[in-house]
Amino acid sequence: MTSVNVLYLLPLPYIMKKLLPLLFLCFTAAFSQEALLPVRILATPKEKPERFVGTDVFGWEYVIADNEFRKQKDGRVVKYKNLALGDIYKADLQNPLQIVLFYRKFNTVVLLDNQLNATSIIVFNELPKPILAEAVGLASQNRLWIYDVNTQQLGLYDPQRNAFRALTPPFNDTITWYQSDYNYFYWTDTTGKCFALNLFGTVTQLGSVPKFDAAQLLSPAVLLLQKDNTLCQYALDTQKQTPVAIVEKTFGAFYYTDGILSIFTDSEFIQYKISLPR
């Protein structure tokens, strides 16, 4: 009771002088904490089971459902299906005007334009010197990155010459994950080491990566890793892991591009506005 009586006897200006800095600190801390959280910008219910592939800069969402490749946006859906080639193993979206679909079981690649019309079908068994593709990605000058299981070498396939040129000696280990862009092919092996191959055949070891369920390379130094139902940003040089805050407790896939983090659950497609340093 004594402390209460003293408080009432204190002048109001004195009380405000003591309380204002405290209130300011509380407000600042609350604002800073909120600013660190990503902003949820879209949640779209799913009607059927789908396998999420990614998004592009034009806002299209790419999925695979019933072994059909689809791009969808604002209720519009464009489709491509080729039942004769079996299951779609992987899709490369780095160029929305030239999408690469890899049908591993039938050792075949299909190139699609932005309306999902097939512009080329490449059957690697039918090359003058056949190859068995295990990994495929789009490279510069309309070429394809290829990992050939027969020779255990990485190289480039040139559609104009209809020929494959190896860039590496035979591998000593297996590719467990890969990603590519026009100038580089990135991969990890069974030991967790991460490598990069450029167009001239130079291989660089980027670092080691912990076990993960899925990954996306943001830069040669940073990966976005999914393990169970958590996401983290991983620095290859320091091996530092920084958690990425999302609301979803369970999710199946993710994709990050141009400040938008897309999360795919069993029932929803959710997007966040978030800035991930590279």
C-alpha cells in the first residue's frame, strides 16, 4: 500500500517522464519483431492432389497432376500431357518461354513454349552416340546440361548438332540433388559436398550441406533447405542455418523467386512476401 500512496503523490510530469521511454522501447520492440515476419499475401485452396513445381515472374503457378503438366493463374489453366512417356520426373522453369520436362524412365526430354506446346522432343536413346540421362537442365544457347549414367560424366547436349560433349571426368560418387542455370550446374553427392560446374568444364567445391528433404540454391553461397516441416537459409561458407518463419506446420514443397516464397500444402497454395538475403 505504501508504494501505491507514494505513486499518487508524485507529480504527473515526473510519472510521464519515467513511463514514456519505457513505452517507446516496448513499441519499438513489438514493431521490430513484427517486421521480421514474412507477410502472407495469398492462400488458394486446392481441389485435387497436385505436385508443386514452382512459379514464374509473371505470377503463373506450375504443378503436375494426373501426370499432366499445368500452368495456372486467376482461374486459367494451360496443360500438357504425354502419356506415352510415362511420369514427369523433373521440370526446369528457369525460362518460362522454354520449359524443360524430363521423362527419366523413357530417357526423353520435351521442350515447351509459354503456351505449353511441345517445340522439341529429344530421345537420348536415338542419338548417334546414345546416352542415359540421370539429370537434365537448361543451359545457355538452348543447350542442355546432362549427367550421363553410362559414362558417369556431366556435359552439354547441343540440339543443333544433336550431340553430347562431356565436360568432366567420370564421377566417383552419385548425384543426390541438382539444380542448374544457364552458366552453371550445381549438385550434391552422397557425402553432402556441394559442387558447381561451369560451361568451360571447371568444377568448384562450394561447401558441405547437412541432410535435407528438398533444397533450392539462391546463390552460389546460399541454399534454402527443407527438413521435415521446417525451412532454413543455409550459408555454405560458414555452415550457418537461419530459420525462415512461416505459419504452416506441415507442407509438401516450397519455391522462392523475386521476393515471393511459395508454400504448397495438401490443401492450399500459400505465398509470402519475404526478403531472403543472398
